Amino acid sequence: MMFSLENYFNRRLLPGFKAKRFAELLFRGRQYVESAEANEAQGITYERLSEVGDGAFGPISLREGGVIVIDQAAGTVLLGASTVWAGGYMHHVPEVTLTNVQMSGTVAIGVAVTKEVVTDIEDAELKGIVPNTASHGNPLAARLKYNAVWATTGDPFYPVFTLIDGQLPNEVLPPQDSAADLAVERHVKEDHGSHIVEGFQVSPAGFDAQAGAQTFVIAAGTLRAEGRRVHRSTDQRYTRVEDPELVQVNGETQIYPDDGIVTLNNGPIADVQTVTVIREVTQTVTHQLAGGADALPDTPVYEIVSVVQGATTYAADTDFVKVGDTVSWAPGGAEPSPGSSYDVTYRYVATVVPDAIGRSTITLGSAVEGLPVTIQYTYKLKRIDVIAINLDGGVVYLKGLSTKYNPVPPSVPAPLAPLARIDNQWGIDPVVTGFDQRRLTEAGVRALLRTVLRIDDLVSLVSLERDIQERDPASRRGSFVEPFENEFQRDLGIAQDAAIVDGILTLPIETIAETIDIGSEPILLPYVTEPVL
């Protein structure tokens, strides 16, 4: 970004001059000094400060402020007054409300910087102020001013926040990217890896059948992704269109039940292409030729149930046989007169459309109960996916390997912090299981230590029992070790004739309760009455 100023000279603006890496200017006596050299010296100083600042803070760093309030409905973003290190300069950015901000996709919000040259014409205070000098009241050096504002574009533009679908995946907290933060990140990365500090639970928020998309709610919280801190103060909704792997099934055969609801071997069902059932009808057929064959109107014919003319019922195989989709009178038995009509009850294969399609069932219309139903369909394979967070706080969805029985979840690369496994059910809420890759507090460590100590005690008891059995396995068959600390191993079905006192097995203690009649008068110890003055 350049600026225009009359009579301004600076060798650092010449092509290739900065590459010479001059460290300072050395002024000598009896030598001219130009304004270009003063500008050059100033540029060298600023370049050194910029390199030091970038090394300490990074190229872009939010140092103070950073308040951001997003109104998705109004399409506005309120940004508070902040201090931002960018472009080798510490910018003071005033508060502003950005309007017409896109709330879908990815939008960067940052600092746009413009340069402004101010001379004595714009500011009269830039004239000489030293009395009794030739410069008094005359124009002196112009001033360069940086104007930094919050924006979504600019030249130059330094992004600070990133919005994804109108949400802030990672809240930037000042001071950002300091040397201390980088050291902490390195320590956490090497010693602890990616883990959740608090929050970031994942829960299903419903399936949109029209869009075919699952929605998840990712709770607010704090985590470390490869050591880098990711923080959110509000929950995030994450929506993803389902994309299961489909398997084609051709010619699956089932038996038609009495209620018409057929359960398939696989599910959830994605699509049903063809369904065939066996239906039974009675049609009137005209006999054509003696010993000939009469075609039936519904095809293909599965079987002929009966052939009747008036009071005469013709016998199968003796009078007629099924040949293809016809009634053949070739056997030479009794048959109707040519030109006369008769009734044929037969079953044929019909292609139907299901009345309803469930997750693993289809509902069919009328058909013959107990006969085969053939279905051609596709179904969705099982798959386990993973939701994770990347270094910038963005949601990453990792797909697993689809199989029919034992789907394989994906491995999570090191830069990501895994949140939950998604056991897809396709079309309904999935089963969400948290990774529980969380920070272990001191209380958690103590609880774990107590558990380990209890396990150590149990292992010691098992070792004692095994030692006794190995010494005398014949006489010790069925024995067990009893520490005499409680009554967990007592057999309450057997009369107890021993006692445990302070962890020691002793002889039984018998207690006999007796009732003594002491009458209604009080019983006193022996006494002597003495007069008291």
C-alpha cells in the first residue's frame, strides 16, 4: 500500500534496495545530509521493530479487547474497541457494527488498514514552532497516519475472526499468540496431545427428512487441539447431509404374511425398485379348439387352482394341464365344448408398488398368504463416523469404513481433537458416544488411585487363594480366602456358630437375655441414715 506526497524521497522504496539489508546510517563530517536519509533511517528502525513484534506476537495478534457479538437473524456483527498487532504496527481499532454480513459459508472478519498523509495544509500545527528561527511558521515534515477499522475486506486486510455459517468456531482471547502461549502449546502437544478441558459434548438434534440431513449440537467449552487452545462460550449447531453407502439386493424372497407387512433381511431400506407377489383371480375363458390350449389374461401364471363349467369341475392332469400361461386340454379327458365359456381360478405373479416403506419392512396390498414375495431393493450399510475439532476450531467430520456387520471407525489424525463417535442409524437420530479424551483433574487422579489400590487388594486375595490351592489341592478343593473384614462371603443358608471381632475369627459369643421381676418399689443400695444439722 503506497501513498503520494510531493517532494518525498526514500531509497527504501527503490527496487531491490531493502534486499541490501543496511543496518544503520553512518553520518560523517563535512558531508551533505538529505531528507531521504532521514526517511531511510526511520524505515530501518520500523523494520527492526516489526521483526521483533512478529517474533513475539506473530504476524497478526489480538492484544486487547476482542468483544464480538453475532446476530444471525439481522446479519450484523458487533465488534468492540480492540488493540491489534498487524503489519508490524500496533493498531487501535474503534468499536463498530458490521451490517449485511453473510451468515452462510466462511467469512473472515479482521482489520482493514489505510494510510493517510497529513501535511501542514490539513493540520496547521505541523508548521515550525521554534521562535527566532528560519523554520518558524514554515511547513515542516508531513505525518503518516494508519487508519484501522473492523471489516470483511480491505487492502491490506488482516483476518482476526472466522465465521462459519454465522458461528464463531474459536473465540480469540487476548493476548493472542504470545511467546508464553506458544511455549504452553508446545508443552501440551508433547505431553498430553489433543484433549477436552471442559464442555464440547455432542448430542443429536434431530433428522430433517426433507433435506436428508442430521443436526448435532456441540456444547460450549474449551479444548486443546495439538496443544492449541480452542474456546467457545456458546453452543454450535452442526448440520450434515447423510451419505450412506448403498448395497443392491436382487431377488430376495420372503413369504407373504397375513398382515401384509413383509420384513426384509437388510435395512435400513434406501429404495425399493421391484416387488412381485402371487395373487389369485377367477376369470371366464372361452374354449377355442378341442384338445387345444386357452390363454389366460393375467401372466405369468403361477398355478391353476380349479377349472369349472356349471356343475362340472375338471380334474388337473387328467382333463387339463398348465402349459406356460395357458390351460391345455391335451390330456384327452373331459373338456368343455368348443365355443363355450368356463371359469378358471388361478394364481399369477403380479408386480406391485408397496403401500408403505419402513426402515426394514414394506407393506403390501392383497396377495396369497404363505406364497413367495420377491423384492429388489437397496439398503444402507452401517458406518461409524467421528466428529472432531481442528486447530482453528472448525468442525471436521471423519467418515469410517462401511460394512454390513462390523463397521470400522476412522482413525483421528494428530492435529485434530476428537469429540464423539457417530453410530449412524440412517434416517433417525444416531447413537453418539463421547471419546472422553478429557483433562484428568486431581480429584480424578485420586479416584483412579483408590481404584488401583482396591484392585491390588483383590489381586492379593486371589494370589493367596491360588497359593493355598497349589500347596494342597486335594484337601483344599472348594476353599476360598476370607480377610474377615465383612460378611460378604458368609453362607447365610448355614447356621453361623463363630464370631468375627476386629478381623479375627473367634468362638461364638452367646448372649442370654433374662427378665427379672423387681416389683413396683425402687431397689436401693444399703445405706445408713445420719442426721444433718
